[in-house]
Amino acid sequence: MNVRYLTGLASSNAALLLPASGTPVLATDSRYALAAQRDCPDVELLVERFIEPRLAAEMASRGFGTVAFEAHEMTVERHAELAAKAAGVTTIPFGQKIEELREFKDQSELELLATACRISCQALADVFPLIRPGMTERGLAMALDRRMTELGAEGPAFDTIVASGPNGAFPHHSPTDRPIRRGDLITMDFGALFGGYHADMTRTVALGEPAGWQREIYELVATAQRAGMEAARPGADVADVDAAARDLIRDAGHGDHFQHGLGHGVGLEVHEAPTIGYGRTGKLSSRVPVTVEPGIYLPGKGGVRIEDVLVVGEKGQLLTTTTRDLLVL
């Protein structure tokens, strides 16, 4: 994804060598050579199946003294091969500096992300009338995926989650053939992929009149989400944003029922920097799209999660616009 961000090439096998001055060198294999020629006119292109050894040899032949590499992405074995091929070159960890650049989205990126979110919201609206007793979790997930594609998505941004009834207690439940039943809460966590950018939203709805405990936890999660979104302002510490929502849930007696972080960045990946969570460090900045997604998960009973994509700013901009009121189908 970092190569795509820097060059525009979407590829499963590419690496980029960036000299301190001069032309960047992009290596990819023959499957992507034509795409690279089309999409990356300002780079020197090397077509090679084994891209990292080739770029390592280029480092040595071009007399580079020190080269930084993405240690968090490279395995020990690959680095050993890189060092062996790059004779005389000192390699040092680069850190996640490209990921930090990717946090801030320009207008074209925000437009792609907004389109992905619009498709997601429309797909959900179109699928609501299909939800009825007897429909399976897997069938509902397939209906969402199909509708997003029909509306122009490249596909789902990630494996769609549909969790009904007691399965709602599992935050990352995989859809099954369980038939949806009247009286269930149904959590749908999904998003469209558009132009390489990932939407990510969650809605929980009720099939039939909800029980008192279901309304109670839903309203608590909705209140916590509003608090989290209000706290997500430029300059806010990510741990404080998390606490704004988490403390409400904890004080209501459900601290043990909300264990994951409050949110994360979205863009070329569905989970990217920054991470909003307890124990995390860093501050939010303007033009950074993040999710805000508190939840309550009650083992054996069910759960609620509400998730939206918010572009951080003085006022904030919600890209997912489906109502956050509890819908009774």
C-alpha cells in the first residue's frame, strides 16, 4: 500500500527505492509492467520477478552508503537476503513514516472515501427491506456485498460481518447459516471499496420489537459514540478520545463488555493509523478520517456496535450518514 500511495501502482509485487536526490526506482514484475508504464511515468522502472534482490543490487552498484528499510514490513529472512545482495550498504530501520504521511488525506482521497461511504449507506438502505425471519446471516452478508458491487464498488472493503441474536456478542463474528429470528438484534459491519479506498461502518437493528435490555444497551452505545465523535477534534489525544466513550460504558456497568479500541484510521487500508484506543499515544489532526465504533457485547445474549467514518476537523464531517437511531424492522 505504501508503494501504491507513493507511485499510484496497485500491485501485489512491487518495491520502491527512493534516492535522497534523483529519480525514484520502481521494481515490479511483468504482470504489472504495462500498468506501471501507464500509471507511474515519473519513475525509473525495473521489470524483475525478484524485486528486492534486484533493488539491493542497485543500491550497491549506485554507490549508496545507507538505505532505510521498512522493518515492520520485512521479515528477518528477506532482510538477510537484502543485506547479502547490498554489499557495502548499511541498512537501517525507517519506521512507519509513510504510514504517518498517509494519515492526512488530500481532497481527492477524501472524495474517493466519501464515495465508498455513500455506496455503503445506499446498499444498506436497499437491503433493509430484505431482512425478515428465516434469512440467514450469510444470506444477508451476500446481499450487502452484491448490492455494493451493483452500486459501483470494486467489492467489499473487507469480509462483511453479520451477527444476529447471541452471535452479536462476538465483535468479529463470521456469518453463518443461522436463520435470523424475530426478537434478534442484528449487527452489520461492512463497507465498500472504491478507487482503492475503504469504507467501514456498522449498524445494529432490531427485528421486531426490542426487549428492554436491548434498547438499554443500544442507547448506551449511541450515547458513547456521540461522546467519542465530539471528542475527536484536532489536537485531541487518542487515549482521551477513547476514554470519552469508554468511561460512559464503564460507568454504566458494562466496562467488561467493551474491550476493543474505539476506532482507527481508514484509507488505502481498512485499518490504518491512527489507532484510537486505551494505552495508545498520539494526537488527532485535521483531514484524518477515523472510525468511531463503541460496542457492548453480552455473552449468550447479543450485542450492539455503531460505527461511522468521521473526518477530523473543528466541526468534523461524517461520511456515513445512515441514521444512528435504533431501527425496528
